[in-house]
Amino acid sequence: MGLQEEFEEYAEKAKTLPDSTSNENKLILYGLYKQATVGDVNTARPGIFNQRDRAKWDAWKAVEGKSKEEAMNDYITKVKQLQEEAASS
């Protein structure tokens, strides 16, 4: 299986993570997903009154410069980690 296929498989698995998954971890996944699929941030930072979108933008900005492949690998690793944590709780 190629990296792209594995990434897509784990993107689907991420949707089944428990509701108890922390916002911090969801934001990490979001940032890595956007970096893997879009690349570096290409929009302006949302305003102070839009906290949710601002947090998502910040999470994406935090992984700026990572290659698409590196972001995909990090995303897969993070989903695996969260699945293991969910299974052991």
C-alpha cells in the first residue's frame, strides 16, 4: 500500500475516534491533514472573535514547512497513537 492510500485509510479511521479525543489532539490532526492535502497555510489568520477557526489555523501554521509526505506520516502515527489510547481506556 502506498503512502497516499494509507493516509486516506487513516483519515477515515480518524473519523471514528471517540468523542473523548481532546481538542488539542483534534487540532494536531487537523493541522497535519491540511499540510498533507493543501501544503503551507494559504489564508489569513481568522480574527480574534472567531476562536474555533483561529485555533484550527494556528494548528495548521504550526506544521508549516513539513513536506506532504512528512505530514502524512505524522498524521498516520498520530491516529495510531490515539486509537491505542482509546483502546486501552
